[in-house]
Amino acid sequence: MTQALFLADAHLSAPDAPAYQRFLQLLAQQHGRLDTLVLLGDIFEFITGYPKTWRAEHQPALEALAALAAAGTRIIWVEGNHDFALAPFHQRYGFTLLPDGGPLTCGEVPLHLSHGDTLDPQDHGYRWWRALLRSVPTRLALRWAPRSLIRAISHRLVDGSRRRRKTGGSPLPKALLQEHARRQWRAGAAVVVCGHFHHPWDWEEDGRQLYVLGAWCDGAPCLVLENGRCRWAPYPVASVAPSA
Ligand SMILES: [Mn+2]
């Protein structure tokens, strides 16, 4: 029996914020009891795998994730638009990084994972920006630029996204999501999971499922995969049983 737990868009920043505390409590609750934790992007308000972008506020959550991994949980991290260039976390903590998502089999269930920020093929401006953030020059800058410059840029990124969230974000692009799900189902996935849009939604067609995770920071439920079936699981996730 394999259990997987999926969550997205925690946007963790201040450790004393309720969403951050719930995140730590969830990881403590699952310690030694969970086979796979799938993080579907934007877990932090801003982080990369490069130490210059790490701050004290990242430490409690990173340490809790590392402790969960040390207790035997496989941690899969799909990068979002707020957490990227995470590759160094593999060596440091043993997390499995899927920068752009992709297929993953959990138990017997073929899944397709993505953050969800690249579903719109017409959004050329965003795609350009995303490619820039993940480019070799950006990686070099993350390694070599002065910490003060990196901090200034990260503040701008974070402020911009907070402003966008305050205006309520954009409505769920259901047609794009359905097109994405059908494409991945045709490619062999039974369950398609993404985040990014901050509104939870699920849709089923011919026995295959699409789950769009809501934002953990807004109290959205996580998704649980148990005995080959997915279900929404509001926090606290009480019924994820110990692994056989
Ligand atoms: Mn996002």
C-alpha cells in the first residue's frame, strides 16, 4: 500500500504565520507514516537551491522536510514560479526534483505532475520570463551576485505576486486545464495533478481524473492517494494510515 500526499502553493514566508505552522504540523504528523510527499510548487514565497537565497525563515520548513525524508518519505518537488533552480536540494537533502513536472508512478497509479504555470501556450511573456529565471546566467548570478542584490530582486518578485494575489488572482482556466488533462491522459496518465491557480477543482472523464490543488496558504485541502484512489483531505489529514 502506498500513500502519497500532494500539496501546492503554501507560499511560506513568516514561520509564525498560521499556514507555516500548519505545514510544520502536517509534516510532524506524517513523520515515519508517509511513503511519498509531492510538493507541487510555490511552497515558499521565494527560494532557490542556492544558499544566497536562503533566509532564517526558510529553515524550520526545510529542516522539517529533511527530517521527513530521513524518516523514509520520498519527497518529490515540482518547481513553481516562486521556487526554482532547486537542484542543489537533491544532494543536500535527498529530495527528488522535477523542475518541470512530468510522469510519476505512485503505487500502481500513473500520474502526471506539473505546477501549472505553463499551461497557456499563448502566454509568451511569461514563458520568456520563466526561461530567464531558469537560465544559466541566472544560476551564475544566484551563485556569484552580491547577497544584497539577490535580496532586492527577490523582494520585488514577492511584492508583485502579493499584489496580484490581493486582487483575487485570475479565474480558473477550465478549458486549458481540460485540454492539458486530456493530453496527459492520452500519454498514459490516469491522474493529472497541478497547482498554481489557488482554486481547488477536480474533473473526471472516462474514469480518469484531473485534480487542481488549491493554495495551502489559503487553507485548501491537500490531495491523498491511498489504495489507488485519490481524495481531497482537509487538514488535519487524519486517516493516512501507516505504510504496510
Ligand atoms: Mn504558481
